[in-house]
Amino acid sequence: MNKDVILKDLEKNEIAPVEAYDKLFDLRKLIHSKSSFVKVSINISNEPLPNKILKVITFIPFPIFLVKMFSGVIIRAINKHKEFIISKQDFNLLLDSSKGLVIDIESKDTKVLIKVV
């Protein structure tokens, strides 16, 4: 069934909106490309030595399996802040299916750029 037929059926109220949505966006058909590496860039203003050390440490992108290996530590650090709580399974799922994701975090003294490639 193509999307025009589904939308016409929805317009005639022959199918429910939820059913039309499920037919249009079948999650089993959506194939996400798997991510392989995570590139991290950390810049602390007015701190030249820590910046250089962080640039050397994060020069090479981290393979996803290393990030998953240390995901427990990462999750505990994230969950210390009560505004955002995530489970280990959700974190790993997010890493697997988020190729091309760019996260840019800026504060008054620090800038963090995370790219999933």
C-alpha cells in the first residue's frame, strides 16, 4: 500500500490516524545506518595546558565499542544531574542509531562538541 492510498483512506475516515501513522512510518522498514566512531572536542577558555592535553587525548575518534564499554561511567555522570536521566539501554540504542549526530554544548567557560560518525 503506497502513501497516497493511505492518506486518501485517512481523509475518508476509513482508517484511524494511529493506524495510518503506523502504516506510513513502519519502524521495521526504517533502516538506520550504524555509527562507528565518536569524535569529541573539548575547549576550556583561559586554560591553555588542559586544552592541549584534551586535544591530544581526543585527537583520534573513539570507537563505539569503547564508548559502550565505559557507558556505565558515562551514565552515572549524566544521571548525577537530575534534569536528564537516561538508562544504559537507551544510551546504547542512541549511540547505535545516531550516525551523523552532532551535539554542541556551550557554557560560559567550556565548549564541548560531540560528533557521531
